[in-house]
Amino acid sequence: MALDIVSYGRRGPGGTLRLGADQIAQIQRTVGRTPEVIVKVSGGGRDVGGVEAHLRYIGRHGKLQLESDEGLAQQGRGAAREITADWQLELCRSQYKPKPAPGQKDMRAKLVHNIVLSMPAGTPPEKVLAAARVFARENFALQYRYAMVLHTDQPHPHVHLVVKCEHEFEPGKRLYIRKDTLRQWREQFAALMREQGVAANATPRQVRGQTRKPYRDAIHHRLRALREFGQLPPAGRARHRPPKTSSFMRAKLESVLRALKWGQGVLDIGQEAMRSTRREVTVDWRATAEALRRQGEENLAAHVDQFVASLPDVQTDAQRIAGRWREQARHRTPGRSDIKPRAPKSR
């Protein structure tokens, strides 16, 4: 999790670390807060029906074109079924295993991986799609069947990529995605975006001083729907049914409120581990700055020092939620900062 740019550098005969041009360029991008790419696995279908449903969803039920690995652009309500038939998913042995009982974990092997390649708002969508095409071709062509579609209905343009797990010509060989795989893919996609003329970077979030883990897609979509509903004028809210709240976030808030009332230490759980990671990251950044100074990169070393000094304090999710609750309480009752949440009634 710590910064490993230093470990990439070459050490001379005397053991002195020397950073190469690629490492220096990455340091410049990171301390300059260059936009970060996102490459994530959002799930995967375990039966033909699930794969078809996801393809229909990302194709907006026939409104968007699904590009295949053969260069074809399929559109219409029947496109999802045509793709799954062409991939011969019904021949995959894993899909015939029995479905788990309600509440049990699904242990069946995936038929496909659902991957998302995303860039921040303002990135030209056509360049995201162009980079995604090269990314898919370099990693999966003539090995694993795939299809993709570009989405621009949100501020950040992104490509949904569906990849068949079983190898096309080597029975029994499957595509496995591990943490190192995702890291390599992020770095590769960032380089492809730079080839498109778009500033892009790929570094671990701890290196950037980001302590908050991103929420799962389902939670993110639910929270976004709630925010959009809350921003509607009163007349607009009256015409729409309120979206469902996130059960995950509701449980988290209830846990925080109990901790605030009873003074429990729930808010601090995990903070020491986060502080330990921050110390490792800080030490590595300082070693990077020293190496830069030895190479005559005094200006960049100074930027690294400023970057380290500007890293935000580590904070757990529970502490963040508690802080927002206290702030809202102060706004609800001006002049009072010691408001405590009421305990939920017990029956």
C-alpha cells in the first residue's frame, strides 16, 4: 500500500538510489493531482440469464450499441441474446451447478466478468472509448470474448466491458482477476489515456492521502438517487416517489448514533491501522524527495514536501459520519453544539 516509486529506481554501485524518467514523470503527475483513472470489477454473471440481463442493462435495453471483440456494433433488444449465443455460454459447465438457497453465498464460478473503465468529469467520451478499445484488444483479443459500451449519462464518461471468463481455445483455462491484475490494468489504462492526449494517472489511494474506501456500486447509486431527490424543488418531490434509503448506510448511521450516545469506541476502530499506513507512505515520500534532491530535481522535491504536508488527517468512516451529524445538529439548533442523538426506542 505504501508508495513504491522508490523501489522501481536503480541503485548504483554505491547503493545510491536513482530514479528513472518514468518514475519522475509519475511523481510529477501524483503531486500535481493529475486525474486518476478508475478500473474496477463490478460483478459478473453466473448463468446465461444473468449475463443477458446485464448486457441489456448496459445497452439501455437496445438504445446503445454494444461493440464486440469482432468489431461488430450490435443494437436492439435482441443484441444481448445474440452475444450470449455467439459466446456459447450454455456450454460452460459452471452454470449448471445448483443455485444457492436464499441467504447463502453463490459459489458458482462466473461466466463473465463485468469491468468498468472510467475517467473524471470533463474527459472527452470518445477518447475514453478509444482507450478502452485498445485496452480490451491488448488484454483479451483472441483469448477471451468481450463486448463493451460507452455511457455518457453521468458526468464521468465510462465504458462497461463484459469479458467471458473461459478461454476461447484452451479448455479449462479461465481469466482470474486479482489485486495485482487490477493495479496493472489501471496503470495500463492511464497510459492509454495519455496516448489519447488526456492527463491521467494511476496510483494507490493511500499514496494520494485518500483514506476513504469507495462504496460498492449499489450503495453509490442509492446515495446518488437520494441526493438528486433531495435537490428537487418541493413541487418536484411531490410528483416523484422518494427513492429507497440504503440499508447499509442506515445501519452504519445507527451504529454511529449509538456510539455517540453511549461513548463507545466504535468511531475509532481501524484508525490505528490507517495511521500506520500513513506513516509508511510518508516515510516513502520523504525518501523519494531525498532521491530527487540527489539527482538535482530540487523543484520537484520541494513539491513532494508540500504534497506530504498537505495530506489530510486520517479519519474513519464512522468519524466522518459523526462529524456530519454534529454539524447538521448545530444547524438545526443554532447556538447549541452539545446536541446528542436520542437513543432509539426499544420495545
